[in-house]
Amino acid sequence: MVITPTGIKNAENVVLIDEDDEGTESMASDSISKSPSLLVPDNDNPLHEDVPEWMKTSQVWRLGMGDMQILPVARHRPPLRRPTWIIVLVSMVSLFLVCAYIYPPQSRNACYVFSSRGCQVLTDWLPPAPARELTDEEIASRVVIREILSASLTPTKKAKIAFMFLTPGPLPFEKLWDKFFSGHEDRFSVYVHASKEKPVHVSRYFVNQDIRSDQVIWGKISMIDAERRLLANALRDPDNQHFVLLSDSCVPLYKFDYIYHYLMFTNISYVDCFYDPGPHGNGRYSEHMLPEVEMKDFRKGAQWFSLKRQHALIVLADSLYYSKFRDYCKPGLEGKNCIADEHYLPTFFNMVDPGGIANWSVTHVDWSERKWHPKLYRSQDVTYDLLRNITSINLSIHVTSDEKKEEQIQPCLWNGITRPCYLFARKFHKETIDDLLQLFSNYTAL
């Protein structure tokens, strides 16, 4: 507003009042309505001529707020500048999160572009994915597996361990196993699957224990077929409560009583299982396994297991997950070398009963040479110190196959108590039989 003295034609003294100041404008209006007009000089008034000059001056100086006119004037404000860069930034972040949720990274390496913690930091920010509708086969499979795992087993007075030998031909350590089994005839049973050559047995515990066998090719599903064939034969005996898979190059590290107690008085299975994001782990996964087997569930581990009876039953009952690995996990498929016996059981148990396995194998192997096959112990390697060193290991260590070569370490717990991890060891050359027989009574002593 512009406020000028009333009757003053030349408004040199101008006062600006903001239009928003309603209280000021109201106060000014009230003052104007109450101001006496005699105090306002007017050059057109004839009486003004007789007024002395000093009175004119005093009247001007006495002019107050009440003698002013208020004239509206437009107030010019600068245009509002919107924070455009903030809007663009928020839009880009929102778009990125939506894309990451709809199209998650297929490669673990892509995750490290955004964080050293990998994909985990992304999943922490994203909402959980909606539950996938199960296929008919999955529903049937899960019902059967749940019923088997929840069923109470019929108690038996003669609980036995089934020792299942998977071999291409003769068993070079039968004499050592004979010494191991001697005196415990009512607490074990033996099954032999010889894929190439029927062995000539030298131990009474192996005679007539061969089952019908078929060809086994390393890396292919035929290895799993042989394992399932051994389990099927061993499950026919209701007294068999634990099932140990062994090779022709395996030897026991303890006396029978210790191993029997270790396996029979715990309620878990020993299945080697770990997450490997590298090329020899999840790099072998095929999307053809979807929807039943997702990459996040894909696991790796050694094939040498020790299963309790319920777990042996669900392995035989499974056809859904087995068929996925039969069809899409084989050497050379899609340019990958997927080894069925290294991935099927670890992935299967990780999906159906992850809390029921120990995540390590009770059979020791030495992969320090970083080859396709573990170290082969020759006669000069077999010493008392070697065997005692193996039996003193109480930590399970897995190393990933990616560039980070991350070590995954966990203590070997038996009913919550730290115990040695390994009950058996491989891979021993047949020439070591005499050395092992000589050392057996010493290295198996607790």
C-alpha cells in the first residue's frame, strides 16, 4: 500500500505497507476516519492564505498516521525455484529399486558394484517376494517328505549301521575293515556296489554282500542311481538305522565302538553342504531347474554321506528333485560341468530339511592340491602323525571357487559339544594296506 498525506498533491514522502499486513491496514483506516481535517493543509482553501508560515510548517510536522491515505500497490515476489535435482534423484533411486526387485541380479558379481556386502544389502532393502504357487508335483513331494520326517520310527533292539561300499571293482582294504568289524557282528551290515568288476572278497563280512550293480560314470546321474540302489537294499533291513556311503579307498579312523556311538546317538545326518557363489558352485546352476529348484537354494558338497533312516527314506521317495538333476546337471550341458553327486543331495536337504543335517561329511579328503580329484595318499605318506592330525581336526572348512576364495568355517558339534569332524578318511592307494594294518591299533586308540 502507498500512504500519502490527505490533501497533499505532491506525495514525496511515501510509506509502503505490505498487503498481507491486514492489521496495519485496518489500524491506518481507523486513524484516518478519526483524524481532524483542520490539521490537513489545503492550498485550495481560501482560509489558508491567512495562516502564518510557521503554522504551515508545524502542521506538516504534526501530520501522523491518522492523516494518511492508503493506496494499494502490487508487490512483486521472485518466482519460486523448485528443487528439481531432488525430484530427479528420488525418481532414479525409486526406479532402480523397482527394477532390482522385478529383475534381480543373475550374477553375484553384479551385486558388488553397489556394495561390498553383495546382494545381501539389496535384499535387506527390498520387500519380500510374493510366495510362489507350488506345482502339483511339489505339493505331492512335500506331503510325502513331511509325513516321513514326522513319523516315529519303530524302536529296534538291534540298531545297526549299514556300511555301503561304492566301488568299481575289488576292495583293497577288506583286511583292515575285517579287523574293524571283528567282534561287533550284531551291530552292522555290509553292502557292496561294484560297477565294473565283481570283487573277490577276502573278508567273511563281505562275502555274499554284493548287490545288483550297474555302470557308473563319474559326474553323471548314474552315480546317484548307484547310491540310491545301495540305500534301497540297506533299507530292506528294519534294524539298519544309519547309512554310511564309503568308497574303495576309504579307511576307518577309530575303533568300531566310537564310530557306532558317534552316529547312533545323535538325531542328525552328516551331509556335506555349503554355498559356493563361484564357477564350480552356483556357476553350474541351470535355469531349466526352475521353478522347483531356484539358484538361491543351489548347494555343493562331497558325496560321502551318513544318513539317518528317515533321511534315507526321503532320498528314495524323491522323484521330483532327482529328475531336475538328472536332466539339467551333467558335464558339458550349457557349457558347464555340473556334477550331479556334488549338488543333488546338498541342494535337496537344504530345501527339505536344512536343520536336520550337519553340513559336513564325516569322511575326510584332502583338496589342498586344487585338482579335480583329492590327494592320493601313497605308502610314504601314511604315518602315525598323518592319521592323528586328521583325527584332531574339529573345524569344518569350505573354500568358495570364486575370486575371493572365501573360507567358510564352522565347528564340528556333536549334540552341542565340539568333537572331531571325521570318522573315516580317503583317498588311500592300495599299496598302503600293510602300513595301515600295522598302525591301526595305535591310531584308533582314543
